[in-house]
Amino acid sequence: DVPERMQALDMLALPSLYEGFPNVLVEAQMSGLPILVSDQVTRDCDMTGLLTYLPLQADVWAEKMACATPVNRLTTSEKGCSAAASHGYDVRTEAAKLRARYEDLERH
């Protein structure tokens, strides 16, 4: 259960050499997590400002993790859910759009 597991984290780190569009970053932002992510990952993932892009240097990552300050997860989660919905990641909204398209096709 991804939402429960995300709530157990204090921070998410994604030190990746390459990611197309990592969905885990959408989920993490919806959970309100602060996120460290490789500067090799697309900036299109940042919907909330919770992502900090870093070069792949261990000392830089260690320093950022050590100096991390807690965030108000309730506030950041609300911001993340709102941002995700506005970017097309709300299953209820998108399912309703899909249903409307199919119904429109049936009428024609």
C-alpha cells in the first residue's frame, strides 16, 4: 500500500542516472514528502516545489539529508494532491473524462 508506506518516510531520495518519468515522484509529492532527486531526472516531475535536484555526488546528498528540516506533511500533502489533480493524476477526475468520451462516441 503505497500511501501508507510513504507516510512512514521522512524523505525520499532518488539518486538515479536516468528516469523517463518516475511515477514514484508523483506519489511522494502527494504524500507531502521532501524529495532529493538526481539532476538527471526530468524537471517535469516537480509539481509542488518539494523536489530538490542534486548532482550525483555522495557528499552533496549526505549534506542535504543531514541538514533536512521537517515539513508540515498535512500542508504539503494537500498541496501535492491538488497539484497532482491539476496535472491529470486524479483517478476519479480522469475516469469521469474517459467515461464522457466513450459516451460521446456512443452518441455518434
